[in-house]
Amino acid sequence: MSILVKPEKKDKKISGTNKIHYKRRYNNSNINRRVSINPITKDKSISKRDHSPTLSTINMVENTIKQNNYFESRNKLSRALPKQIQSNTLKKIITYLEQSNKITIDKNGVIVWIFEDDDKIIKKSLATFKEI
């Protein structure tokens, strides 16, 4: 059972498609969802709030994988992290690291660190930059 709550001025939000967003509160849980109502077609669409990782969270996951070189599963990586993070956030971070060619995931789900950040090459390129 859900209750549609009339929003305050700060909760009301009109997007480019003239949809009006309302907060919907559920009696059985503390889940907040947004309900978009298109005033022309009267269609309702419910969307969950998105979890975006912060830079410190990305660095925490990146450093943990870099130190251990590989993890047998995402669950073992999650347990090895110094702080707990949500599953969806961890999925987004793993997708980002895979797209940036820092990790690879094989068919069995093993996460392997493949990015080589050689400090000597970086220092050498900085030295040549300072000379110019």
C-alpha cells in the first residue's frame, strides 16, 4: 500500500517534458521513489534513486584491487574493502574500472588488475617537460 504525498515547493520539479515529480512513500519500508506524472497522457512512471560513487569510494576500490592484484569474485572484493559500499555502487565502479582498462573480468568472474602505472616513466616525462 502506498501513499502519494503532495510535494512541498522544494519537492516539486518540472522537467523538460512537462512531467511533474512527486515523492512516494511506502508504508512497509523506507524506500523513497519518484513518481513522474505526465499531465497530458496521465502516465505514471516510478524510478529508483541512483547511487553515484564518490571519488574517494572509487579510489578505495581501486587501491584494494591494486594491492591484491586479483579477487575471485565481486563478493570477496566487497568483503576486502575497508568500508562497506552498496552493491549497485560497487557494480558501477567495477564497470568504470573495466572501461578505463584498469581491470579485466574473465568468464568466471575473477577480477584482475591489469593497469601498469610506472612511476619512473611518469617522472621521466615530467623531467623532459620541465626542461622544455
